[in-house]
Amino acid sequence: MEKRKTSRTSLISDYNAEFKLGDQAFSRIQVSNIGTSGCCVQLPVASAKYLKNKPLLDNMILFHADAKHYSLKGRVAWHDGGQNPKGQWITAGVEFLETPQECAQEIKEYVMASVKREN
């Protein structure tokens, strides 16, 4: 079993994000596996060209219906290149470089509540 530094949700979350990669703006991007140090996002396969060299995510904003909207700094830490069963999406891991403390606390509380629901 993989060990993680911080807890995170599994598979899906209630968060969405928007950000810029290169000259392309992305909005309403599904966020999964969110934790205080990062998350995973699902991007269209056509966005692969923007994921080379672990780019920074400009103006990343996290959205959750029950939380404030937060502006974060992040970077793509890895991606699967669209190597999933349907091949329609690229899953990318995003590392948060700067997270407002209030945002980190809300994510931590969300993860703890999610873990309780799963058990």
C-alpha cells in the first residue's frame, strides 16, 4: 500500500477548478483525490501538449459549493498521458505550491468528513 504524507479523498470530490496552462484557459475541471498538498484533475486528451515539463498552473482557483473560492499556485507533478481505459481524459496530479491557510483548513476538514463517509 502506498504511504502518503497527507490524507486525501479517494476517487472523486465535490471540487472543481479553473486555471490557465500556456495560452489555454480551463474551467469546470473535475478535481479528484484532493488533499492539502495537491489533487488530481481530469483534462481532455487534447490538452497533452500543455502538460510537458511540469508546467505551473496560472490563476488556479478551487471551487466547492460549501466553501469559498480560493486562488492557489500549483504545478503539474505527473500525468498519465491519457492511458486510461476510455482514453478520453488525461489524469494529472497537481502539487499545490502555495495554499492559503484557510483553504488548507477547509480541504483538511473536507477530507476528514469524506473519509468518515467512506467507512
